[in-house]
Amino acid sequence: MQKWTRWQAWVAAVAGACAALSPLVIEMDDTATWTMVVLGVVTAAVALGSMAMEEDRISAYALVLMGVLFLGSPWVLDVASTDNDLAVTAWILGAVTLVAGLLSLPEVEQRMHHRAIPH
């Protein structure tokens, strides 16, 4: 597979961009704003790095981790019960990122096995 063609990484990059831009649309406090921006920028960067380095196995696992961080962030920020818009946004973006990361794992593993030296 060629670089820049993995749809899973594109989906994760868009989710990261949406998270980074979400404070423009959703009203949130400073801590939540910085959390969403940082998680979004890191997610987009990991996804772009994943597309640039097609043999990189770590980036697929990093996308899974970013999805988990998004999913847990409303509880860590203690806004799950008070700021419904922020919580739902984080959960949706987290689920999208997590699923994109999980779906990219078999593809990465398959590419790694095809590159193995035969005995």
C-alpha cells in the first residue's frame, strides 16, 4: 500500500482536527479547551505520521491510545455530568479514533509480515 492512502489514518486525522477546533463551537472552560486542543493536535499529528511512514507499527497503537484518552477525558476533567456537549463530542471523537486505530492494526501487521525475509 502506498503512503497517504490509508483511510483509517485519514479518518483519525479529521477527528483530531475536529477535536482541536471544537472549542470554537462548544463553550468550555480553559482546562477542557486545552485538553481538546492538545488531544486533537496530537491525534492529527500521529495520524499524519502514520500515513507518511507506512511501515510504522507504533502509530496504529498510538491512535488506539488517543481514542482511549478521548473517551476518558470527560471523566478525568469531571465534566461528564455537567457539560453534556463536551462529553458527547469527546466520546464520539474518541470512538471514531479508537475504531480507526483498531481497523488499521491488521493492515499494518499484514504489511510487516509481507516485508519479512523468507527462510
